[in-house]
Amino acid sequence: MSESPPSQSPETGVPPAGENAERKPSGKKRFYTSAIGIFIIVLLSLIAIEVATRSLYPEQALTVPDAYTFYRIRPDLKDYRRSNPFRVQSSVSTNEDGFRAAGVHRKKNPGTYRVLCIGDSITFGNYDIGNEETYPYYLQEFLKRKHPSRDFEVINGGCPGYTCLQGMELLRRRGLAYSPDLLIIGYLHHEMVKVPVRDSDRMNIPGPVKLTRSVLYGSAFYRKLKQGVQEVEEDPEAGRKEGSVSRVSLEEYKATMEKFIKIAEDRGVKLIFLNLPTARSVVSKEDKDYREALNDLASGKKIPLFDAYTYFCSQYEKKRIPLFTVDSIHPNAYGNMVMAQGIADFIDKKGFLNEGEKK
């Protein structure tokens, strides 16, 4: 029987070559180890930069960039003070989705009747309108008074400068998560604004690009680099150059409003269209075309339409109390209260709440 070879040389005590010798890592393994180390260092550095940016340069703008709607209201605002060119500053507070309904969350309590109002600055409220002076806030108060035994939540999903196309994205990505029982849709004024490129063309970008933008726009450091020393405007679209096409064509407007109808029908949600109020002196020919298109669509599809324009005219004739701010487009606090009262009566007239009680 042969003896096994010695584990080490009797002369030197060193293991023979190839036996129990320490193996060096392969080139590929060293590369992966170095890459992981570099990645961790870069990641920790970016996190540190992001934390430092948020601490040293707290953002003050009302809006933040958004890959799908160009911009949106900043989430989790606490008593944000809007600059106001007319009189006092107004306060804005928002929830985690940027809705002007602080304290309202996605999960709905059993038995709560929830109304989601989406639209532009008429829904959100003009510069001098605080959270408790918007028409959605007043609407909630009027509904509670009319039906004291029921629980209501009226969510303000308005955003200054939005068109119906942006509103559609907002509804799909955030609004429907709130399980609304009633949708109130009010878009009209910004669709006809003349720009070089339509909103639909600007939105028509590849999915990977939108995803990349979503990641970047979530970074305070990136937003600071992008905007530099300038703060983002409340309505970034207000600074766009004038062009020859409408932000949303009349055909796109009608098609998008039909999509709102389809979503409401598929979800079993009640729907009201708003014919937005405006002083008679600022109504243009194009404005009338969009209003007529909305009226025809609502009539043809049998969708309830609250004509706030006509309602405001009649209320002014009766009381002779100003209902608009100095721009003759946005309702003042009293005008918002008047509109909310009219909508609350309209909801009762249509029997929306009675149907809910029967269920």
C-alpha cells in the first residue's frame, strides 16, 4: 500500500505548489466586487446630497414637475402662503397626493359619500382664496347642512393652468384611488390658449422617458439644478410662448370629455360637468364654441351639467354683489360660496344622494 505524499516539504515546510495554495480571485470576480463597491459609494453620496439639499434649500413653490402632467401641486403642504398680487396672502394645505384636502386620505371610511372635484384654478381657487374659501370646501359644508345624518368628503383636485388632458392623467393616476361616489369635472379656459405645440404632442413621449423623468423629478437635488435660482411658477404653463394652435383642440376636448364619461360609467360613479363661470365681458367666440361643445355632449349623453355661467349671471342680476375677482374670470370667496350652493341644490335635484341611501 503506497503512502500519500507529504503535505509539506520536509526541507522547507512549505506546502507543495498546487496544494492548499491560496487562490487569487478571478478578474471577473474582482471587477464585480469593485463595481458593487463603487455603486454603493455613489448611492450613499447621492443620498447624502439629496438629504443636504432638502435641509439647506427647502422648496417654496406651489408646484413640482411631473412627467405625465408637466407639473402638479406639491404634496404635503402645510399652511403654504401663496404670493398674492391683489390683497392678503392665502393659505394652502395639501395631502399626500397634492389635493387641496389636507387630512383626507385614499382609504374611504365606510358610509362616507365622497365627491372629487377636478379642474383648473377655478376649482383650486385663485390667489387670494384660502383652503376654506374654495367652492369644494363650501360644497362640503352645504351638503352636511342639507343631510346632517350623512358623512361627506369633498376633495379639491384642482390645479391652476390645467387642461382636460392633464385632468385625465390626474384622475387616472391619483383621483380614482380615492373611490369617489361623484365626480365634478370643470375644464374650459386653458384649452383654447394659443401655443406653439399642443399639449397632446408634448405628452406623447415614450414610456421609458416618462419613467426616467418621474425618477428625476422626485429628487429635490435634480429639481434645484433644473430650476436654478428661479422658483417654479404656480402655473408654469403661463410662461409658454404664444403660438398658432390651441393647447387642446375642440375635437380633443370633446374626445377627452367623452373619456371622463366612460371612466365614470365603468366605475359606477356619478358625474357632473361644470360649464364654468365667467363674466360676460370676457367671453370670446372660441370660448362659446367650447361651451357649446360641452353642452351638446352632456345633452346627447344625458350627463348632468351645472351651468355655472348662467347661474352666476342670474345671481348677479338678483343681488348685484360682485362674484368675481378683478380678472373677471375667477370667482371670489363669495362667488365660490354661491357656486357651491347652486351645485349642492343641483345634486339634490338630480337625486344622487337619494339613490345612495336606497342602496
